[in-house]
Amino acid sequence: MGLTLLEKAAKGDKIAFKKLVQRDSEFIYKLAFLHTKYEDDAKKIMQNSILYINDSINRFSKIKKYRKLTDYEKFITKVTIKKTNEYLEEVGMVDHNNINYIDENGNIDMYKAIDLLDIYQKNVVILIYFYNLTYKEVGEILDMNESTIKMYLRNSLKIMKDIIMEDALDGKQEAK
């Protein structure tokens, strides 16, 4: 039985690592883009994530609990979130002034509304609503227990709803 792509990359095979990067770069980019909303920022985060993964892949493969592909996917998600958080702490969050968070049907636009949240809340909302991960999976990626994830999600939804409704009411009063 031959080695998997991940095992080859972990043993220093540059071609295997390049194939892993090609396979995973779109996922990494999209995850970063959901946080930043800027192409250049997402590309920088993707680059930083890939460099970190390259430096860490050998150690990753030696940890017995991380031998499965699903664990590798959680690992790259965790790395991307870490690098995104570091980047956003360094350069700041997305400016959310003058954004209409309600679509033409009167529904909250989650893609825009997540920018109202702090980085931890944003991580939880993106992983649950955009990547359909379970509370348990999100907890594993963010190193939090499930009840904390649920609390962050509840608080995030309340914050988004309250701010957006407040903005909507202010807009209606200004129109009078």
C-alpha cells in the first residue's frame, strides 16, 4: 500500500506538498476572505497559512491522533483561523460603516453582518453557518468546549440582530 499525499508531504516530498497546497488553497483563501472581505488580505493570510502548514506538516503527521485526512482538514482550518486572527489583530477589522445589512427581501445578509462581530464570534459564525460544522467540530478547531461555542453563537446572533434592527429603525425615523 502506497503512502498518501499527506504522508509523502510530511516526509519532505515537495511535489506532494505542492499538490496538497493546490488542493487546499481555495478552501484556505475562502475562509480568510470571509473574515476580511478583501482579496489582498485573504491572499496574504493564505500565504502565511501555507508557510505555517509547510513548517508544521512533519510534526503534524507524527502525532497519532492526527493521521486521518479529516484531522488534517481540521488542522488547516485551525491554522487559517489562527493566521487570520493574527492578521486582523495587526491591521484591524473590516470597516462596517455605511453597509446595508438587510437584503432586498428584508432578510439579514449574514455575509455582511458577520463584520459586526469580534473575531471569536466571527470564527464561530463562519465555521457553523458557512462551513456547516458541528458545535463539537468548531470546539475542536478553536480549542473551546461546546457550551462556549453555543454561547458565542447565541450572543453573535443577538448582536447582529440588535445592531441591524437599531440601524433599520434609525433609518426609518430619519426618513420621516
